[in-house]
Amino acid sequence: MRLGKLKKMTVALTSLKILWKFAKQFTPMNAVRWQVLAMSINILKSEILWKMDLAESEHALLELEVTKFQNVIPIPK
């Protein structure tokens, strides 16, 4: 997962939260619509967190592979 895509997803989540707070103040909506909107925000949030964890894990694995490679073939600094 690229960092740029994570940033875009985070911006989308923030936008949804702002829209939710604004709409909640001025727009009468029934409880079901609010629940659907809240669930959408929570799903997006959990997806972002999961992908960030995945990206960190991939980065850690890549660092481990580089370290193993450097131990086999010393790279001059």
C-alpha cells in the first residue's frame, strides 16, 4: 500500500466526519440513515488502520530482507 493512497483515504475519512458533524446539526434525518453513515465512517476507519498496519508490516519485512542481503554480501558505505 502506498503512502499517498493512505493519505487520500485519511482525507476522505476526515471529510466524512466533518460532513457528518455539519449535517447532524442542520439536516433532520431518521435514525437509520445516521446509523448507516456512522457505520460507513467506522468501516472506512478500520480499513485505513488495517492498511496502515499492513504497510508497516510490509516495510518491516522489506527491511529484514535488506538486512539479510547485507549480511550475505557486505555493501560498502
